[in-house]
Amino acid sequence: MQEPETRTPDTNQPRVEPATIDDLPALTELVMELFAHSGDFSPDRGTQERGLQLILEQPNRGRIFVLRTDHRIIGMVNLLFTISTARGGFVILMEDVIVHPDHRGLGYGALLVEYVIEFARQKDFKRITLLTDRISAESQHFFQKHGFEYSNMIPMRRIID
């Protein structure tokens, strides 16, 4: 399964590409940063690392794309695949959209999200769903600028210990 072409071919510029298992430490750090500012999640390095590893080891479960410079990973997005009976096909749950704080405001988040949208189109996914923090109007506005709309569905969950 070939991924969409990287949108920024200049290697001096950040580029979006599939994550590998070697990226696990850097991905874990980014997710830890994200969860440190979340109202619903508490960072736990072992838990976050296990979750990321489960995705990286089984590409049929999803993909993780990274925003990489020549020196480091500065952003990431996590996609999980499932089937929607409402849409009659495969859909994506997009999670963990994060750009390192030192690199925000430069359009890199948009680069990641646009890459995901193109990936979904090329692979014939029927929908991308995401959850964003209720208290973060900035995040909500960002996703609205990229065509995401509020749903009439209300997320509910049950934690299984």
C-alpha cells in the first residue's frame, strides 16, 4: 500500500512521512507533551509507548505519520482504521495531532492534516473523525479551517480497567 507523495520534497524543510518503530522514543515524547495539557488524559510513558507500538507493529490497525526535519521529529498524527456501517466503508479516527511547541504557528499542523486528508482520499476512506479538547477553542478553530464540522453525536466512554 503506497502512501501519498510527501508534500515538501526539500529535505531542509519538514516533510511528512510514515513513522517507523525506530521513531518510537520521539513519538512517545510528543504524546507525553500532548497529554500533559489535556483535561482527559494523564501522561504515562509506558502506556503511551505501548499504544504507539501497537499501531506501528500492525499497519492494518492504522498509521502514524511524522513531520520530520533532517535532525528530528517535530510533529505527528495518529490514524486508527475502523469500519462504519453508516458510511458503508472504512473510516479513520484521527488522534494525537501534535507539533512540538518550538515549531507551532509555521503551518506544520496544516501540513500534517492536509496529508491525512489526501491519504484518506487516495485510500477511499469515507470519513475522518477526531476528538479535540472542549476547552481548546484554538484547536477547534484549526480543525474547522480544514473542513471539519461539529457532529450531532456526543462522545461517551467507559474506561475498562
